[in-house]
Amino acid sequence: MSGCKGIIVAKTIDEVRTKVAKWQAEGISVGLVPTMGFLHEGHGSLIRKAVEQNDEVIVSDFVNPTQFGPNEDLESYPRDFEADKNFCEKLGASLIFNPGPDEMYDRPRAYVNIEELSDGLCGARRPVHFRGVCTVVSKLFNITKANRAYFGEKDAQQLAIIRKMVKDLNFDIEIVGCPIVREEDGLAMSSRNTYLSAEERKAALCLSRAIKSGKENIKEGMSTKQLTSLMAEVIEAEPLAKIDYIEAVDGEMLQPIEKVQGRVLVAMAVYIGKTRLIDNFSWEGK
Ligand code: AMP
């Protein structure tokens, strides 16, 4: 375990456990921010919140292989550990956990799967994704014994699934959801934005434009088909964009709904060239 200008860098589970045991003995609260690294201000907002609400903050920085499908971007996923370490340190995190895949997985046969909520939206297109996410997040909860964990609403399906997992499996941890952080021009921040060419970067603004149109037009009782068609029109006007899905689901169990009522999640995934981007908004009736 090495301390670099204050932040502790841990590469092994044992190093994290040793540090956490010391903190726990002193009655210190621990916040966890799970990430895949290549950190930006979206991650930054989670880290800031965690620093505000906890005595010590652990950021995990791990490109988790079990949440990638065979034809996805595991190999090319952007990585810059030095920059991540400096970023976490600047924001006041105490420890950055950066294990290799072999540290986290030794021919695993146990997985955590949350049924129903994982079936639609991104889960329908990425069959092993949420099983991988829930498994690694469960491991991180067990390794860090954190009091609170921070997740972005940018990945709204993931957040709903994690909340359900914590409830169903009685994890002793508070889940804190944080709003989507956007670039000045509206594009939701994402490590994958780095894949975009200059031309694609401009085209990617159709996602936030569609979200804006959805937010402006959504009304209690309206047909969800009408709503998602309006949003689809915005995307279809952009030649470089190809819709993977645009759907409205109930905000708790994430099941398709025909009419806007109660708590609604409107989520989409859109290809800009080869890059798949996601965005969403939530709406709550009176
Ligand atoms: P990732 O590194 O992409 O797996 O993201 C790690 C965490 O940061 C997840 O909980 C994400 O939802 C969250 N996150 C990523 N981008 C944003 C953003 N633009 N705004 C808020 N949270 C974000």
C-alpha cells in the first residue's frame, strides 16, 4: 500500500481491508464511490458528495470485465490511472482501490442477478451487463464495508437495480443517487465521450436535445409512445445517430408502461457512429 501526497493507493483487497478495519475501530464512517476510472466531473460530483457526508472516502477504479459482453469495448475502454489518482486526491478522497482483474476474480462461480429490473432497457441489449455490475458492486460492498455508496442517475437502470439489490439482500449500506452532470452544451459526461470524433461530438448533442424535448412535452396521462416518438424524431434528424432504444418505464421496477403516470423513467441509448451513449430523465406525477 502506498501513500502518494496523502491519498492511499491500494492494489489488493487485503490492503483495503486492513485500512478499513483501522477506520472501523475508530468509529469512522466510510463512503464508497465505485467507478471504472477515466474520471471526469460526473464522477467528481459523486466523490464531492461522499467527502461531504463521510469521514473517509474510497474510490474504486476498476474496469470490471464481468460487465462487458464479448463484442464490447473492454480492451479499448479508456484508462489513465495517474490522472484518476490526482483527481481523487484533489477532491479529498482517502483511498483509491485499483485492483487488477486477477485480484478480483479467481474462476468465479458466484454471481448476483437482480431479476425483472435487469430484463429491459440496457439489460435487453447487454445480457451479462447488470449481473457483472451487481456482482462487482456486492464484492466492493463486502471489501470496503462502506456506510454509504454513491451512484449517478446517468446510469438510471443501474441505480434502480442497485437499490433493489440492497433491499432484497439486506446489505447494510445507504445508497445515494446523484444528478447527471452535463457538459456546458448539454452532453452528459461519460468516459466513452472520448471515443467521439469532432464531428460525432457535435452529433451527440441530439441526445440531450431529445431529453429536453421529452421533459418539455411529458404530461400526466399522455401515451408513452407519443412521448418517445417525439424524442425519436429529434434523434432521427441527426444523420450520424442511430437509436438503440428510447423507452418509458415505471421508475421502480422498470417495466414498460403505456401511459405517463406515477414515477416514470424515460431512458435511451443511441449510437453515434460506433459509440453507444446513454441518457435519461425521470418524471414524477403529482
Ligand atoms: P463509470 O465509471 O462510468 O462506471 O461510472 C461510475 C459512476 O459514476 C456511476 O455511478 C455513474 O452513474 C456515475 N457517473 C458517470 N457519469 C456521470 C455523469 N455524467 N453524471 C453523474 N454521474 C455519473
